[in-house]
Amino acid sequence: MSSQINLAELLSNFAVQDFANALRNALNYKDHPDYSSLVELEYTETKEQFLETAKKFLRRYDTHSRRKRWTKPEEKNLIELGNLIDKYGVKVVRNALISLSLCKRSEQE
């Protein structure tokens, strides 16, 4: 893990943004918001727990994404999140992902 954390670089990372967008969609789903994924993600402490939680989230998200025609996070982005965890640690990556997902979308999106 790096002792120097470049938050701007982390928050602008394509994988963090991709998963944050998916989590934001799931949280804002009108019929059944997926707060359980947010809570499960909040309690991850290890890389293995994080990736297991991401897998559960993607399974639930798949159902809604088909109906709503949302894009799903790509496999390469899950791999990138694992690499970011190796570089920055679970807490930092987890907090960046949650923070972005809870932000309001910009008008350009």
C-alpha cells in the first residue's frame, strides 16, 4: 500500500467511476433501492471481502440493469479495483467508491 494517496487520481479512475455509477443507479432505483449493497460494502475490511461484496452487488444489479437498460461494470474494471486495493488499501478505495456513488450526477452525465 502506498503511503501517498492521490485522491483526484483515485476518484477519476475509470473503474471507480464505473462501479460508483452502477451503485448510484442501484441506490436510486425507485421500486427497490439496493441499500443492502451499500451497507455490505461499508463493512468490507479485506480485498477478498470487497470482491465478494462486489460480486453479490453485480448479481443483484444484473436484474435491474436488464430492465432499465443500464450499462453494467466491465470485468476489467473489477480487476482494476483489485489493483487499486493493492495500491491504496480497501478502506480508501471503498470510501472513494461510496462517496462517488452518493454524489449527485452532474448535468453532463
